[in-house]
Amino acid sequence: MFMNYSFNLKTYAALLSLIFVGCVEESSIQFEVTNHLDLDRSSETVEIDLDLLESEKALKLVAGKTYKVSEVSSNTEVISQLSDVDGDGSADVLLFQPELMGNTSKTYTVELKNIETQSDSIPTCYSRFVPERTDDYAWENDRVAFRTYGPIAQKMVEDGVPGGTLSSGIDAWLKRVDFPIINKWYKKELETDGSYHEDDGEGLDNFHVGSSRGVGGIAVKVDSTYQFSKNFTEYQTIENGPLRTSFWLKYASWDAGNKKITETKYISLDRGSNLSKFRIEIEGTDTISVGLTLHEKDGEITATPEQGWMSYWEPHDDSELGLGVVVPSSTFLGYDEYVTDKADLSNLFAQVKVVDGEAVYYAGFGWKKSKQYTTKEEWTKYLQQFATKVNNPLEVKKVE
């Protein structure tokens, strides 16, 4: 009896050993991330295709599980997020943000872990439809915030009802804190005696859009003028998370000369970025024009299409403001300073090539009072480096 018990115990221990070895070998994958630039890189998101992870049976997502990403050298977990890049309701990639010095590499391990209890707090990267303020759509991260306008706001203008907005331009909310403000500011405006047009230390909305392109709205050039859509007609929030918020906006078909244009915007904003990413699905044109409003036409333009960026730095009330567009250099065709006496229609336009029905660009701003970029030189350096990184993405490869 004693001998039989001893044999079973040894067998059990051997089986445990085999199971443990199998887990070590099969329950994780390592990836090497390489920065080929002299620039240090952080707040830059990399994506790992879930098909690659789930090719390992032990890493296939099941109920109650998610992924854990850890830096191998320190075994420190880094923030990650499952992301739906095509808006079909299913996660496609795993996101994380490595920190790399210039010309260096780091290795990261991906493995399964139990899903932690969800917090009720608002994620760092956040967006939502805002029905309580007609029908805005607003989005933000830890550095900047934006909004644009829906069909009710358009109809109010067309019917002569006060309080509407007719614009497909992109509004900038000038925040100077790293926590979420969208819900607080709307509540302040709609439910209290305060206003988001006044700065109480968090920032304010004092950016005028009107019918301009604001910060990254699009147009199509017709002869010597620019035509553009009205307000969005449909929306869908795709995701909110610690690293990315994303959503799509659809627009009614619109005319640009003798062209009929259809337009859908997929917009995302990642943690640590001053620029939203715009992926435009468009039919009816082989180029689009991405605009930055020139407001009082008293700012400074800097543009280097060969590097893939342009900037407008302007006085703004009692401060200064930088607006910027970054385009992959292979599709940046040039730029145009369009100036007119018509209200709100003066814009700096980047001419962007449409490839297979799609155009991609980044647009955003830096406000001097946020202390992120306090001079034109700091702002243009940011855009230049952002463009360099867009055109030279981090290399991610599986470690065999």
C-alpha cells in the first residue's frame, strides 16, 4: 500500500512537471520591437495582429481571459488594449506603447491573464455622442480634446433655430490637464451657471470653427475653390480605452463640381498624441484637401510636404496656438494657402492622394497655455518628429 502510494505521488509530480514545461513553451510569445531612428520614442502605439497570437492554441482568447504584455528585461507589465481597427465589432489587434531610446530594441512577452475587475472611471482615451448638447460627437485623450457636429445641429441652422451649428469642421477643445474633461465641461455648460467658454484652470472652448475646416476637416478642390460636406449623419463608437478611442462618422453624399462625393471618417486618438488619426473612405475623387483654419490670418505657416507635415502657429486670445497636419510622405501632394474675404473660409490645405478609395492623415493642435509646446519652434519640431516616425514605424517581429 505504501509502495503504491509512493509510485502514484512520483507519477503525479512527473505529470505536473510536464504540464509546467508545456505551459512555459506554449503559453507565451515574444516580440522584438526595434527603433531604427536616432530619436527616442514613447507614446507611440504598436499593433500585434490577433491572428498571429491565436495561431498558438494556448493563446486563443476565451471567456474571462485577456492578454498581458510584459517587458522581458524587467518582467514589468505594460498597459495594453484589444482594439477593433475595422469597426466590425470584433478585436483585430493588441495595442501597447513601448519606450525605446534611439537605435535600440526591446523584447516583450505576450501571454494570457484573467480579466481584472472593470473600473467605473472614464478611460484616458474617451469619446461619445453628446445628445444633451444637440448632437455633438466629442473625443479626448490625456493631452487634447475635439468635437464635431451632427444632423440636429445642422437642421436647427437651416430652420433658423438658435443654437445650431452647420459645419463638418473639427473643433478643438483647449484642455490643459491630463484627466478627462468632456463630461465635466458639458455638465458645467448645460447644468450650472458656469461655461466651458471660461477657463477655471482646466482649459476652455474658445476655438472658433464656423464653416471652416477647423483642425483637419476635409474638402475637395474645384477649380480655384473648395467644396465640402455638411454635418455628419450617422456615428458609431468603436472603442474607449487606456490607449485608444475610435469611432466612425458618415456624411450625406455631397457635390464637388460635377463629382458626387461619398465620405466616411474613421477617427482614432491614442494616448500621448496631440494628433487624431483620420482614415477617410471616399468615392468620387482621387485627392482630398485637409484643412487648418487660418482664423484672423495673422499666424505663421510652415510646410514641408517632402517630409509630410504642415503647421499654422497663431496668436489666440491671450495665448498662442499651433495647428498641424501630418500625412504619410508618399501621399502628400502639396499645400495651398487659401485666403478669401468670406467668413471662415480661409484655410491652409494639404493636398492628399486617395489610394484605393482611402486617404490617411493626422491632425491636431498644441496650446501654449497647456505648457506642452510653448513656442512655434517646439510645435514644428513635434510635427517634424511625428512625421518622421509615421514614415519610419517601429519594427515589430516575432522572436522564433
